[in-house]
Amino acid sequence: MSDDDQDSEGAVDFSFYISRVENGYIAGGCEGEPSVYEEPADAALTPDPDTLARVLWHVVEYFGGIGSKHDARRINITVEPGSDYSGPKKKRPN
């Protein structure tokens, strides 16, 4: 990493973007190819909660915030039914 990537106090300069496109999201950082997250054609909600959760996990992974099961605090992104939802539970997609 060059000195140009750090500010005067030594913090690393990160660059990351998320773009909403017609059928999902494009996300990426300053290096490498962007990642594409396509929403299912039959998604009941827009934005699709499962697709958006995958985008958020990409952000967490990009910044190195995964952590482990042994950490005192770690990030957890979940998709849950609404508190008044009484329909069938959906299986989480891969």
C-alpha cells in the first residue's frame, strides 16, 4: 500500500460503491471486478431482502468485519419475517 492511501493520521483510505440497477445491485471497491447481485425474477418484494442481505455481507467482508464465533461482538445480518407475518416460513436461498 502506498503512502497516498493513508491520511495524515495513518488511517487507510477505502473506496467502495453500491449501485442499484434494474434487477439488483453492483458492488465493489477500488480494486478488482465488481460483484453483481441479481434479484430473482419472482421476488415478492423490491428490494428483495435476501439479495440486499447478500450485498450487505459483501460490504462487511470487504472491510474485514466478519469476526469469529469467539469474538465478544460481531456483525450479524439476517432476514426475518415481520413481527405480524403469519404465512409460511421461507427457506433461505444459497
